[in-house]
Amino acid sequence: MIRPSLNASLSLLQALTLFIDKGSANATFSFYDDAKPANTTIAANDSAKLVTLELEKPCFKQINSNSIDLMPTSEETVIKTGTAVWARLYNGEGQVVADFDCVTDMTLNTRNLVLGGSWKLDSITFRPST
């Protein structure tokens, strides 16, 4: 396994934002209340979708000493009541970028979403794996 330096890892994360912004549409985070798929090649279950949030384009906000920040998402209406278990990030072409566990990979104010409520991500920070 390759273990890049912190500076190289931050550069890789910054370059990832180019893939996230790829395409004519904006990238999106979709949150689901079912089990996270084993890998990103497995299609998400649309009936488990709670909300889809749109990222600004460009999504890159800033590089920090040990992380990068993305711009906040749009505020969207929750389409189903449930507990967010996992999220999938899609780029502007609808290609899967990554899957996230809502407990271990994210820090959320709440995971309990209510139909008709609004939700957004005010802060998105990616850190290199150590």
C-alpha cells in the first residue's frame, strides 16, 4: 500500500474535487436509511433515499494544514422520514465518487430526518487517511 505524505495526500484530495465537479450538473450527496452497499459498484436503493443535497460548483473551498474543505450544500426538503445510515457522493456526471458511513465517516448534527423537513451540510471537510 502506498502511504503518501500529508502534503501529497492534501494535493490528492484537492485534485479529487476536479472529479467531483466533472460534468455539466452539480455534484450531489444522497443519504439513505438502509445498509451501506459493500462497494461503490452496487447500485443504491432509491426507495431508501431520504434526501439529496447539491454541492456548489466549484465545490472546493480551501486547503487547510491537515484537511480540505468543500463548499456547503444546498438546503433541500427531506423526501422520507428515517435515520441516515450512509451517504453516496455523485459527481456532476452522476458517477459515484465515494460512499460514507454516517456514523464513522461523518459528523452530523442529527441523523434523524423527517419528511418535509429541510436539511443541508454547512461544513464538509475531507481528511487524508492516516
